[in-house]
Amino acid sequence: MGAAMSVWEVVLRSVAVLAAFLVLPLLVGFMEHKVMAHMQARLGPMYAGGFHGWAQLIADAAKFVQKDDLLPTAADKGVFRLAPSLALIPYLVALAVVPLSPSIVGADAPASAVVVLAATAVGVLGGLMAGWASANKYSLLGGLRSAAQLIAYELPMVLAVASVALAAGTLSLTGIATEWRPWWLLWQLPAAFVFLAGGCAEIQRPPFDMPLADSEIVFGPYTEYSGLRFALFLLAEYAGIVLMSLLMSVMFLGAWHGPWSGPLGWLWTILKAVPIAFLFLWFRNSWPRLREDQLQRFAWLVLVPLALVQLLITAVGVVMMR
């Protein structure tokens, strides 16, 4: 009976993670339509379906379904078809180990912070594969920019996570959230800034969207994609926003810590993630795109030194507290 219960528990957790993975990115996409409509006076997304444009997401889905699924003649067809899945699935793996509360987590891995970093690094390879397989010079250039951006921004993100893990004394995201204290808001603030900037660059959101750069390289690695395959890349981008927002909530904002957090702890985690998701959307509508050289300089000359200083401060603080 115990074994049967454990199997059913695994199935239930897997279904719950999959449901969240399919619903939350769509909600973020819907929120982006509304944020852009208000900030840039876009009327269209506010009228689809009537009240406050509630049917805009349905209209977008219908548009992608109706588009032809084209395959370039000279493309590496196997890699071309595989790239959207490789861009999307790693975010599902990462989301499975992010806790909403001590008891609500898909898989409470002992080193879940490492699992998340490894999974997100693999996800970026989807863009590189798409650029390489498309037999298009614009796509290839976008893919190479994706690889350069991954190398530049993965290091400061790892250092930021290392600072928080060192402060908590564990690589488990559940353990990090459990050990969180309100004064971490100041102590780990530089690490939070580094992680936010690195996460925005990791999922190639403006102002760090040089691999896409629709005005320069025609949407980069995704130039030759259309229909549902292109929609999968967009879904991966929104899934990345969900993941980065939840990670910020867990590592830097205390996740389920809050008033009356006992049975409603999971709700606190989500509510803290919503403003972070809004920041990703606000950046797109407010900041111009960086040049490629500016993007690289910001990573190596600003974020990496700042993350190293933060890691040193955390190490000294941990030693003094002991």
C-alpha cells in the first residue's frame, strides 16, 4: 500500500507541475499584453472579446494554429524540429524543483539550486540549435549571440546563487527559503540585482535581447520558424519569466514567509513572484536594447565583479556569525 501511495503521489506531483507549467506562462503572456497596452497606449489588446480584452490570448493561439508550418529546404531538419522542444522542456525540469511551500514542491532535490542552473543552461541551447539548423545567416548570427550571452551571464548568476546558498548553508531551494531572514533583503541585495539582470539576459528579454534583435537580425535564431514551433519559443520565454520570478521569490524574498503563512504559504510565494514578473515586462517597454559590446561589458565588468564582492562579503559574514 505504501509503495502504491508513493506512486500516486509522484503522479499527482507531476500532473500539478505540468499544469502549472502550461498555465502560468500563458498568464504572464496575457499580463504582458495588458502591461504593454497601458504603458504604450495599444488599443488592440484591450478590445479582443470585449471586457478588457479577455480573449486576446485565445486570438493569439488561433493565429499561431492557422499559420503554415514551414521548413527551409536547406535546413538540418532533425535539429530544426528538435530545437523548440529543447528550448522549452528544461524550464519544465527546473520548475519541478522550485518549492512553493515546504510541502508543495514537485521534487525536493537536495541540490535543487544546482539542478535549476543546469537546466536553464541547457534551455538556452535551443536557440543555438535553431540558429545553426535554419541555414540562414541571420539565424546563425542570432544563435552565436545566444551562445556568447549564455557564457557571459551564466557566471554571475552562479555566483549570486552561491552567495545565497552560502548564507543559508545549503544548496536546497527549500532549505534556502527556510533559512531566509528579513535582513537578507539588505545583505543579499547585490546578489539579487545580479540574479535579476542575469536572469533577464538568460531568457533574452529586453534590454538583453541582442540575439533576437528584430530590427537588426530579424528575430535572430527564430527567423525561419512559424506557426506552433514559433509559439513554443515564445512559451519558453514566458516560462523563463515564471521560473526566474519564482526563484527570486524563493531565494531573496522569503517565499512562503509572511503573515498567516501556515496553510497559505504557497500563495505568498506566488504573490511575491508577481512583481518580479512585472519587472521583466516593464523592462521591455521602458529600456532600449543594448549593443552587443555593451551587453558583454555589463556582464564582465559590472555583474561579475559585483557578484564576487557579494560572495566575499557573504563568506566573511558567515564566518563571523559562527
